[in-house]
Amino acid sequence: MTTVATIEEGTGTPYALSHLDALESEAVHIFREVAGEFERPVILFSGGKDSIVMLHLALKAFTPAPVPFSLLHVDTGHNFPEVIEYRDRAVARHNLRLHVASVQDYIDRGVLKERPDGTRNPLQTLPLTEKIQSEKFDAVFGGGRRDEEKARAKERVFSLRDEFSQWDPRRQRPELWNLYNGRHAPGEHVRVFPLSNWTELDVWQYIAREGIELPEIYFAHEREVFLRNGMWLTAGEWGGPKDGETVEKRLIRYRTVGDMSCTGAVDSDATTLDAVIAEIAASRLTERGATRADDKLSEAAMEDRKREGYF
């Protein structure tokens, strides 16, 4: 994003916003725009770094008033304990309401079935879409960024979803001059992506600048993992490791956080924000490309899921 030149109040002296200031300003504008246009917005909040930054921006957008949105988490039941603990602390700290859509509930009722590979990320779509419908949410904030994956690169900031929560790229609306069109028919809703123009490096630089607390798993630590399809996965009740997969203790960290069954760790000795930022700056693989097995199920895995109602 280009820097924005403006005039310092009272001096007539021009100065330029940094790229992080410009990104923050854009995101704050998006949050306020949604608050003015929609009746029942909600923020998807998993306790991962992108949703943490989204919540931080929402708090900034409305301070000193409370955030006028509740939070929603689609719980696979295979989450990292550190992330769930962080989620619950954040909800309590800011006195927010948390809605939880549980994949396990759907499995227990026989609506969904476990996959042979044990991953539950593809099973999130139905609990998510039914929660949106039952709570009548008309705008849903997500932390997706265009740099993550090619299907997300197609998405607008305001992304219209039909009455079945499905995404049609042909219905994407132009967003010239940062003007957002939130019109939707009854039963439809809009997915909103305030971090669309951010990169992974922007997110980490902003976390460092703002002093935002994160779950410890984003920093290097020793953990028992096993190798599967080129990724270091954490052992757990979801079904890993299998016969022939050896568990070993390694110094690793996580670049992105999702279901334990499909989120790979990376070898790393980065224990500080500065070290993580330097590591990301030198990386040539996106975080999802390097560490998310669910995106490798097929060439169009993410786009297929988005068309079905996923983020």
C-alpha cells in the first residue's frame, strides 16, 4: 500500500503516514462502515494471530465505547489448547459475547461424519453457515488476506454470500475509491475482510508496533511432532501419528493456527518478535502454502470450500 501524504494540523507541514498507519486506517474505516450499514455483524475469532489483530483494530475503531459486535468461533474440537486459552482470556478481558459453533456437536448428532484423514477443517462449513443463519448475522468479519492463497486474492473486502452462504466470484462488486456496497437481499449476508490488503509481514510488524499479546505457539518452543507429507504435525486424539510415523521432539513454531490435524509447524529458533519478523521477511513460501494440509487436498481446495460457504 502506498503512503498517504497529509498536512500536520496547525503547522501546514506535509507528512506521510507509514504503510502500517495506512493499513490500520483502512481497517478502522471498514469496521466503522460495517457498524453503520449492518444490523447484526459478528467477528470470527479463533485466537489466531489474524483474528487477534482484527479484534485489536475493532477495539481501536470504537474506543472508548465497547465493540458493538459479538465474536464467533467455529470449534473443530481439535484446537491447540494454548489458542483456546487465549480466546477465553480475550473474551473475558474485553467483556465480549462469544458464540461457538461446535463441529463435535454435529458429529455427535450424526449430521457430519469424521473424515478418514482425521482433519475437521473441511467440516467447519455447515456449523458456520447454520450459526450465521440461526443468529441472523448479516455481516461476518474474517481475517483472510489476499496474500495467503489465490482464491482469497479474488475476494473483495465486502464479499456477498447468497442465502446458502455460497460465494460466486461473478457477483463480486467493484470497490472503487474504498466505497463499499453492503446491499443484500433477505437471507443473504456479507463477509467482510478488513485485513485484505495486509501481508503476513505487515501483520507481524503491526503486532510488534502495538505490543499485541499472542499465544506462545507462534514463537519457537520444543514440541513432540511427527512428519507427514513434508509437514511437522502435533500428535493428538485426531489420529496421528500412524504406524511408521515417528514422534520426535523438535524446536518449532507455528506460522498459522487451525485444526491440529492439518496445521504444520516449521523448524525455527525465533523466540522474539524481531526474530519472527526477520524469519518471515526471508521466507519465500506463504504461511498457508507451507503449513496447511487442508489447502493441499486439491489444486482448488480453498476455492471449492469458499463456494460452499467457508471463508
